[in-house]
Amino acid sequence: MDILEVLSKNLRFYRKQAGLSQEALANAAGLHRTYIGGIEQRRVNASARNLQRIASVLDIDAYQLIRPHEW
């Protein structure tokens, strides 16, 4: 599976699990809503720093965003 696909699916899963919209997650992480949407749509390559910011808001370890899961 492609890393961008893994990231996309994981981000969407953890975001929804946290009950956050793309906009709410973006605001909490200090990012723009379209950036979060771009990651979820596999249009944006997220930096490690931004993945850490997103993971912090989601209260998970950053590696969980790029680790393949069996959903």
C-alpha cells in the first residue's frame, strides 16, 4: 500500500474517532483546513513536523499516522 494512502486513511480514521472536523483539527494544530483535506485526499505530502502537530491534537503518536493498519 502506498504511504500516502496509508496516511490518508489513518488521518481520516483518527480524526473521526476524535470527533473533529477537518477545520477543527486544522485550527487546533495551527494549520489550514485545506491542508488537512489535501492530506486526506492524497494531494499533499505532509512534513514530519506537521504530522507531529496533527498527532499531538489527536493524542496519538505520530508513527500511528503512517503505520499500516487492518481497518
